[in-house]
Amino acid sequence: MNLTERHPPAKINLLLHITGHRPDGFHELDTIFIRTSLCDRLEIRRADHGKINLSCPASGLSSGPDNLVVRAAELFSRRTGRDDGFDIRLEKHIPAGGGLGGGSADAASTLDALNELCDQPLTRDDLLALAAELGSDAPFFLGPPVARGTGRGEILTPVEAAGLPGRALLVNPGFGVPTPWAYAAYRALPQHQKRGEVNAEFPWGQMRNDLEPAVFGKYLLLPRLKSWLRNRPETTAAMMSGSGATMFALLAPDADVRAVQLDLRATFGHGCWSHEVRLG
């Protein structure tokens, strides 16, 4: 096999509880990841030139060594001792820096694809360990479609899909929130503010994101978006995903999503991107 294709999915966090601060500088998390139907497209072709070439047309992203796809390919080569060349094409559809895990999904899918192209030199556990080096949420994209993440988010336990929401509307305001900044801002908050608003109660836990108070304090459009989405009759709850800036609204079964999107554009302008997704 010389060519393979993957469709790395975006995720949302149905809850994001911060339960402590770790000695390694990361935070202890209790989160539930769920995949969405919004995907990037990744095409990887084996090549004789012995290099890793990445193209990301019309994305504005770097195709150099700081790109997580390139880092994943280089990490795979170092760990396996191989010197294969690869031509990689990445088509981005997931907003960058939006709390949807697009970069981590791309990196995890790259590891999985390269392992397939090279006749499976690494075990599943090997791939999970490499993914954890690239991002705390990257291992999720190699596992089940719904999982509870603990530790930094890399310790995964499958979650039964029964009772989970089926559709959501993703809304991105046209900018991203840097994840390191969001966690640093969270640490700077007084203790009584280090807890997000409870948006709903589910069998799998309180739907709340503990990063919201820190992020909303600087990015003032986001709490407005959340309130607007939550108050729509077509939605049952709304929350920020990950460290932001993407908001998501869980949709009622009979929701007219097109009406929500038209009103959203009229209220917040054309820079506000939205996309309906299936969950799980």
C-alpha cells in the first residue's frame, strides 16, 4: 500500500471539570470527549525522496516542523527507526484554535495512517503513547467515539452512547483562544471563580466547563454567544468546547437549524461560522 486517506474528526467536551494542578504543570481533568461529524481530510502517500512533505492548501497554517502533522510523522520515524518519505496533504475544515481538537485529531490520524502504510510496526498501545506526547487529547482520536478522559485527559474510559445528545450546532466567532493562555488565566483566578456554570445535569455528569470564567473574562463575545444560543427554543443547552473559542449548542430533536444559523448571522455578523454536526 502506497496511499491512504483519513478523515480526522472534531470533538467537543460535554463536560470539562478541572480537579487539580499537577506537578508537571498540567491540570488534572475529568472530561467527556465525543466525536462529531465535522472532519478534516488527510491524504498520505509513500514517497522515495526520504522526506516528510506537508501541504495545507488555503488553510493559513504552517506546513513546517511546528505543524502537529509533521511532528507526528517525525515522531513515528524516530520511534520506528524508519527513513521512509511521505507526501501529506491536509485539507482543513475544523477551525484552528477553536477547542475542537483539530490539530490533535490530525496528528493522531497521521500516526495511525503511517503505521498502516508501514505494515503495522507499532502496537495500539505504542500509538497511544506517541499520541500523548503530541497532545493531551490526541489519544482520544485513536479510541472509541465517546470517552471519559482523566489525568491530563489521556487516560480514557469508554462511555456508553445511550442517553447522549445526537446533534449539536458548532459556532466559532472567527478567532481562536490559545490553550496555554486559557489554563494560565484559570490558575490566576481566585478560588471561588474556578468553576464553570452548570448548563445541564446528565447521567454522565454536570455539563460545565471550568475554563469558561477565565476565557469569558477576556473574550467578551463568547458569553454573549452562549447566552444567545442557550435562549433559543431550538436548543437544550449551550457551552464552550475545550479552551474555546468554539461554542456548541445541543439541539432539540425537531430543531430548525437553518433558522438558527440565519438569525445567528443577522445578530453576530458573517464572521461567525456555524456548522451542524452529528455526535458520537
